Amino acid sequence: IAQRRYFDLLNRTRVVIYPGVRNGAWWESRRCGEAYACGCAVLMKRPGIDVSTYPVTDIAPDLVYTSARALLRTCRRLERDVELVDDLRRTAVARAWRYLSTVAVARYVFANVPMR
């Protein structure tokens, strides 16, 4: 039931603020995918690790922030412009399929994970 409530909430949400990747090789990347799958844009802090082989910041570059001040500035801009929110959301969700669909993930794995 908690999981159902979580996805119901995502379905009603237009933008999710994601704190980003601080360090290390492991991070909660699926949370972004869940949000995009539910039609949310993800406002994400620029990762503290190299994500060039898995470019999650390319999905919605206008929604990547670098500091608390930049986050507030972006939130204020989005609050004032509902049409911008919808445009960014639709574009981000469409781009997410390029990186997060099962086919895209399989291609990434086959290209980047050494096979024995």
C-alpha cells in the first residue's frame, strides 16, 4: 500500500526535487526513473561523481542545479511559469526514454560492462 501511495503521489506531481549524487559509485538512480515514468520532471543537483557514461543530467539540463541558491532561483522561475513547467516536464519525460527504457539500459550494460 505504501508503494501504491508513492506512485499515486508521483502521478499527481509535476516536478520532483532530487538531492543528486554526492559521491561513490552507488546511488538511487531508480528514483529518477520512477519519477519520469510517472510523468514528473526531476530537478536534480549536479552529481558529485562522473556520470558521463550514464548522462542523467542530459535528460533535463535546465533542471540541474549546482547550489541551494540556484535551486531556489529555479523553483521561483518554475512557480511563476506553469507553461514552462509543463514544457520542461514533457521534454524531460520524452528524453528519459532515451536513457532509462529497458532497451536503453540493456544497450548501456552491453557497451560498458565487461563480459567474461
